[in-house]
Amino acid sequence: MPSSKKPAVGRAAKNFDPSYSKGGPKGAPKGGSKSPGHRGYRADEGAPKKQRWNADERAARSGERSSSDRPAYGDRPAYGNRTERPATGQRSERPAYSDRAPRTDRPAYNQDRNNDRPSYNSDRPARGGDRPSYGDRAPRTDRPAYNNDRPSYNSDRPARGGDRPSYGDRAPRTDRPSYNNDRPARGGDRPSYGDRAPRTDRPSYSNDRPSYNNDRPARTERPSYGDRAPRTDRPAYNNDRPARTERPSYGDRAPRTDRPAYNNDRPARTERPSYGDRPARTDRPSYNNDRPARGERPAYSNDRAARNDRSNDGGHSSNFYPDRDSKPKFAAGDDVVLERLEAIATTAEDVVGVTFGDLGLGGNIVRELALLGAPSPFPIQAATIPDVLAGRDVLGRGKTGSGKTIAFAAPMIEKLMENNGAKDRKMARKPRALILAPTRELALQIDRTVQPIARSVGLFTTQIYGGVPQYRQVSALQRGVDIIIGTAGRIEDLVEQGRLDLSEVVITVLDEADYMCDLGFLEPVQRILRLTKKGGQRLLFSATLDKGVASLVKEFLTNPAVHEVAGEDQASSTIDHKVLLIEHRDKASIIGQLVDRQGKTLIFSRTRAYAEQLADQLEDAGVKATSLHGDLNQARRTRNLQMLTSGRVNVLVATDVAARGIHVDDIDLVIQADMPDEYKTYLHRAGRTGRAGKSGTVVTLIPKQRRRRMEDLLDRAEIESSFTTATPGDASISALANL
DNA sequence: AAAAAAC
């Protein structure tokens, strides 16, 4: 805090000036003592009042305040012992509370109080007889933590649950007067705590680190780009990034701005003089794989056919490398329907009259499921639960919104409980189950289902995902957790730090398992699975489960039971599909017309930037809208999604981060502002509506040129859809909106 | 192109 001295000096001066006795001018730093005679006033105000943290201390505390670096209230010395505290100096001049003369001996007290701090009186009992001395006061053990993060706190603090069955049973919080209001005295009295400005004055993450703040050291601590250590020292980060040092310096380089998109808008090669000198591109991990060095490569225009002919590409005819040149990148051709897995089909009729109890779940779990709104099993649940309970590896395919989470969560918990669960609730026990999800939002959502079921039998869960400080996750692990729900990155990170041990994980679930086998996810997932107990049980679930998971199945599963639900195809679905053929320039206005309605609308965009832009445009047009994509920090991601869930906005514009698994009640319209790349994405995006048998509409906006590609995609998805040409203002658009 | 890590 560079300014720490200045305000202190200013404040000292003001404190000697009676004209400041009313609290000083607006914006003046708040202090504990404003004027002579004021309770807590210190005459020796010359020194800087507040001992600000220096950078090291701050780093040591790293934004976390909790039981490790600060004792819980219960562990703190009683108030009577306060003088034993290492005080800031002034402290020792005062008698301990218990020794102190009764307050009524201080005639000046009331007077000043009334003058300077009128509100002081109101919340506070008279100091005299009705209040026990501090020394007698019961220890604060009933007040668990000082933490701001209260609401979500519990999820990471399993230890609590043992003595406190549920929040519902908890003594009402009203016995804890709200923290600030009733404790004014603290401010003036206590040199150390008292001087502390409201928590906001602490360098919160956002202050120091404006945009990526959460996860990143301040830029200034980093060497300039020129001096920067080669990027290769950051192996994991490398994937998508060329090694900077091996490229010509930015100054010499032709400006990249003329190359907006990698393939499409590229100027002719000859315009870029530096390429010849440039090191071969093989140093660039992400691009190089399927690409020869530039020099060896024929010009784009003349040789497309030759490159398309894969028969003459030497030994590279395997499809290990994505076949990009034979068709446009990300195009339909990449999007193949893999062979379906042979599955045992369960029909809805098979399930009639079956209860969760019949399937083998225990009473507590069955009751908790009923509370969660699942009184009896859905078909996919009835299909998979018995096999999971039997200890088999299971592959489960159930369409979007069909209840897959409970299908794996409930039997998983039952099994954990059977195997010495609740009785052996020792600290620092290792987690025994792991649920992996592709996105943080999905991990959170799964936890919202899993946690209450687990609690009902005395097991604990924690979320392990990135974008948030790891402290709470780590301390939850230290207290002991049975089930981990998280995303791959942070899980691996904590494992590398030695704070997470997966060796006792006997049940692993991959939600959205086919997606977890996609390029970029597969390897981390494999590494994580290899850390789990050998021969442990593995459950793979997805609405679009196919042979894409074969590599995982081969390495990690033994003789899996494959389940799906018969008759669950898109034809029988409750979702209506429409394609609008539009002019590109009309896109925003047509979307504006579509969202002019009551229900909740989820809009998918291909890029983060467009999601952001579209949300802004809608806001400008008077529609309450927000966005969800990976450029937002996790707090905003969570908040923005919550805004749709709670109905504070009716429109959410999202990238495919929201395509899979996310459940928001009553989304009745999904708009695809950009068509998806593959049919699975279409199915998952569409599946955000029409959940649990409700109806919904999916409208996809495409330019006319894309019609053919869209038809192919819908074929693969086995979806029937109408195609309609639309221009802004068409009544047909409003009709769609109100379907 | 998007997603997934960073005390």
C-alpha cells in the first residue's frame, strides 16, 4: 500500500483540529479515534497508524483468511487475557478488561459519544452492570469463523456436518447479532483489529489484478516481454501457444492484425517477408502437428487436391491427426457418427412401479432423493443403479435431462457407505470417489445434487475446480472428504502439489464422458484415472455416449455394462426444432425479435467475443440479458448463470461452455446464433430445453449458404427440422418466439 | 473455436 503514510499523517493532523471532530471531510480515512476524549483516542498519533501488510506478508496470507492463519474464535484467548496478545504497542498502556474500572467511572464518555458518534449508543447495552465482564464471557466457540464467504461455505467444510445434522436444525442465526451492527466498540478499542478498515480495504483480488486477477500475479512483477524467460518453462501452458522466444520480436514482425483468422483471410505469402527466416513452425505445438514446415508446403491454391488425397501422404494415413485439409476446418466432415455401443435397453414400461428402494438403495438415500424431487426412478436410473451397486463398470447413455446425475450419484454413495463410510470419518481420510466434469459450472451443479444425498448418509463432498482460490478446497481435503467433484485442471494441480491423493478412489465417474475423450481433455483425464485405485469401478455417462470412449474403456474399464433407454430418440422428444435462413446482417435484430417474450431463452454463440457482444446488444435494446463464457472470471460466470436461474434475466448468451449438462429450469427457447460444429453439440445445446419431459423450442440461425451443411448435421443428429427464410419483422419469427 | 490450471 503505497499510500499508507499519507493518510496517516493527514489523519493525525486532522485529529488535532477540532473542525474535524465530526468525522472529517468526506473521503477522509476512517480511524478508530477522531478527537481527544473519544474512546480509543490516542494522543501519540504521529506514527503511521495502521501497520499495513507488506508484500511478503500479504503473499503469505494470500487472500485467505481462515482457521489456518488465524485462530478460530474459540481458540483465541478469552477477552480477559487480551493483554497477553502481542499488541501493537499502545495496547499495553491499557489495563486488561477484567481489571478495568467500571465504565461508569468515565464521565466524559457519554458526552463524547453523543457528540461524535451518535449512533454509538443505540445498539449497545449500557456498559455498567448488565453486562458481564469480558473475562466471564463464554468463549466464542459458537461462532465458527470470521468469514465473509458464509453462504457457500459449508460445501467445503464437511467436518461441520458431523455435529450439525443440517442447517435446518441449526439454532437460528438471530442469536448472532449481525456482525458489524452491534459491535461498534471494537473499532475504537482495539488497536490492531480496530484500526482495520472494512475488509474492502484489503487488497482484494480484484483491486490488484483487474481482469485475470484471480489467478495471476500482478503484471508488474513479471519481466517485460523482451526479457521474459522462454515460454517453454511453462510446459502446461504451452499447448496453445507458440514459444515466444523463437519468433521474431514483435517489433520486427509484420502486424498480425492483417491475419484475423488463421486460414481464411490470410494475405498472400509473399507479403510476409519474414517467413523465410523464421524458424520452422515445428516449434509451435498446436499448429505444427499436422503441418509441414512452411517452406516445404505447396501454395494453398494449386495443391488442394493433392493434399486431399490422403493415399500419398506417406505413413500418415491413420486418422490420429485430424484430417483438416480434405474439408474445411471444423466442418461437418469432422463430425462423424461413431458406432453406437451395444447396450442393454431399458424401456419406460420396465420401470413402472419400481422404486429406488427396489433397486437396492438404502432408506436415507431414498428419502433424500424424494426431497430432491425424484420420488421414483427414471428409466436410465433404473437401468444403471443395480449394476453400479453390483460393483460393475457401467456405461450409461440417457438423453439430455433424463436424470443421469442421480443415476450414478445415488448408487455411488450407497456403495461408499456400505464400505465403511460414515463410521470411519477420520480427518484427512483420502477421497474414495471422484466425479469428473468438463466445466466448472457442471461440477458445481453435480455437487448440488450429490452433496445432499451424501450428507444424508454422513459422507462429504467437495468441489475441486479452477478459477477460485484453492485454499478452501485444500482445507476441505485436509478435514477429510469422501467424494470429489471437479474439473481436470485443478485436480491435477492439487495432485502435483501433493495436496490431493487419489490413490484410494475406488469409484470414478466421467460425466459427459464422450466429451472428456475429446482432444485436449483425453490426456488429463487419462492421467487422472491412472492415479485412481487400480481396478476401481468406473462409470461413464453421456447423452451422446459412443465409441469415442473406446480408448478409455479399453484402458480403465473391465467388462462394462452398457445401458441406454429404449425409445429415447429425438423423434420422441419434447423439443421442436426450427432453422431460420437469414441474412447475416439481420442476425442481431432477428434474435432481438425472438427474445421478446416471457420465458427463459438461452442463446449459443460460437465465440466468447460474440457472446459478449450479443449480450450487450440485447441489453442496449432493452432486453435483460447476460453472458456466460470463458473470458469471464469464475465469480461472474457463476453469478451470470445464477441470474438466469433466478430469473433476474431471461436471456443468457453463452458459448459452448453451457452446452453440456447445465440444468436451468424452464428454458423454453434455445437459439443458436451460430450453428454448431458437430451434431453432438447440437444435441447437447438443444438439450438445455425440454428437460424432464417439458417442451421447448430450438431455433438455429444460419445464412442460406449453410443450409446443406445444416441438413447433414441434423441428419446425423436424427432430428427433423423445418427450414424457413426469415427477415426482421416477420410474423413467423414472433410466432416462433411464442411457441 | 471452445473448454480445462495458476497457491
